[in-house]
Amino acid sequence: MSQAVQTNGTQPLSKTWELNGLEIVVSPRSLHSELMCPICLDMLKNTMTTKECLHRFCADCIITAMNRLQRGKKQQIENGSGAEDNGDSSHCSNASTHSNQEAGPSNKRTKTSDDSGLELDNNNASVAIDPVLDGASEIELVFRPHPTLMEKDDSAQTRHIKTSGNATVDHLSKYLAVRLALEELRSKGESNQMNLDTASEKQYTIYIATASGQFTVLNGSFSLELVSEKYWKVNKPMELYYAPTKEHK
């Protein structure tokens, strides 16, 4: 490939770039994090940034989050608290930090965040979460494979999660689908992104055990706070169960 470069008053010089066979390997996790909105956990679309940082979000997601944050600040002022912190800036900084950590070869955590802020630990199944919205309560979960509907393989492990009460059952399903797809790619040594791109909250159904020992299917739109109030009602980590949705088996 060559291009003529014009110098001051002289004949154009021919500048040539030579391409070699060097390949740059990008891990599926790093590539996926670059293309994923930290709020909705889906592929970026109609993106925008905030003035506090350069991290990209889906326009609808960040507008909704910022509007809720502003309403929370307004309520604080009306209540006379005067405690205005830079919450939108810190959230954006956290999202950018997690995204940068993923690109490094030695990191131990990978971010698959939505508005529940899911953060995965590669060494175990424990998950720490940064709530996105001010005032959101935190919910601790013990996330287990369904005892009769799940096969006993490596992916059927208990996962400990701490997340915002605003997160929905669908968020958990999407987290699980992405997590298991990543683990499958890692175990097979593959770099094909297809499994990540097709990961959907419809792949897994979430259950909760009732007092009678039956398993109740949870509505995907239910927030975890609502699930806790309606079904759990005890002061200990909420126990949920997952299994592949029948039509996706």
C-alpha cells in the first residue's frame, strides 16, 4: 500500500506501508466488555457518553439512570439533607475502571454489569456488586442449580451474589447465560463470540422454593426486592434456583 506525500514545493514522495503477518489476539471477555453497555448488559446501541467520563453507554440507559439520580438529589435537597455527592461521576468512574481492568491479562474479575452491577470473580462463583442507583437496597443471594432439572456437571455450581434490590429476575437470567457462555468458551479454548452474542435471559428460568417444598417460577420483571418481600421474608441470604428454560434445552 502506498500514498503520495506532498512536501513543501517539492515533488511528491512515495511513502509505503508494509503489512506483516502479525496477529493481535483479543480475549472474548475483553472484546465483549468493549461492545457491551454496563447498564443494560446488552450490546451497545445508539451510544453516548457523560461529561464526567468517556465510557460509552446506550443512550436510553444512561438518560434513565441520570434522570433517576437527579430526582434522588432533588429529594435530598427538599429534605434539607444537603448531602450532595457526585454520584453520577463515581458510577461512571467505576464502570470505566471495571472496563479497563478487563482488558488487562492479569485481572481476576470481569464486569458483566447492567443496572444491577454484576461483577464476576474468575477464581470462584462469588459476585460483588456496585448498586447503580442511589437509595437502592442490597440483596444477598445464594444461586443454586435446580436439584431435579439441572444435570450435575461443572456448570451446575452454587453462586453467591450480592446485588441491588432494583435488579430484576431477568437480569439474573442474563448474567447466568453470559457467565456460562464465557466459562464454556474458556474450557474449550475457543474465541468464537457467537455464544456471547446469543446469550439471552430467556435461556434460563429462575425458581424459588416455597414453604411446602415446591418450586415457584419467578416472573422475569420482578425486582429482587419484590421477590424477597413476597416470598422470602427472613433475614438471611435469599436462595434462588436456576434451570434451562424448556424450549431452549
